Amino acid sequence: MTPVQLATLNYWKQKYPAQFAQALAASGVAGFGQTSTFNDIMSNLTSVLTSYGQYRVASQIADSGNAANRNVLALPGSGTTGTTNWILYGGIALVALVAIGIFMKKRK
């Protein structure tokens, strides 16, 4: 299991300990092992939360599991929206500067 997969499992284990224990029991896993074990645990955790009606969380778990398989740490609140906000602010600032430049040019 890669460090990213382990970090992903630990995150969800801390966030939903009871459901994580159910997912481990359903996987028949005593401890952590290889990638197939990671996928089994994540899919069972998704199934457990879906059965409780937690569809949004189940979707986040599936997304973070898929990202971890690509060796990318993508957890909810891990900073991906912060980057988007800075790109948005930069775009707004650029448009404002262009508008000010056009306005100043017309005044002359």
C-alpha cells in the first residue's frame, strides 16, 4: 500500500470510525495490505455509507480512493478549492486592470 493510500484510509478512519470498522469487517481484512485490500476497504466503506443514505460522503470517498490509486492525495478540504479561488481572483483582477487601462486610454 502506498503512503497516499494509507493517508487516505487513515483520514476516513478518523472521520467515520464506526463505518470504517464495518467496512473492514465486510472486507475480511485483519490489517492493511496491498492495493486490492485498499480498494476492497474503500468500496465497502462507500457501500456502508450509501446504505445509510450518505451519498455525498460516499461520492467523496470514491473520488479520494480513485485519486489515491493514481498516487494523488485528494481529500475533502485538502486545499483544492483554495487554488480555484486564487485563479478566480486573479482573473477578476486581470479583467479590472484591462478595464481601467481602456478607461484611462479613452480619457486622453
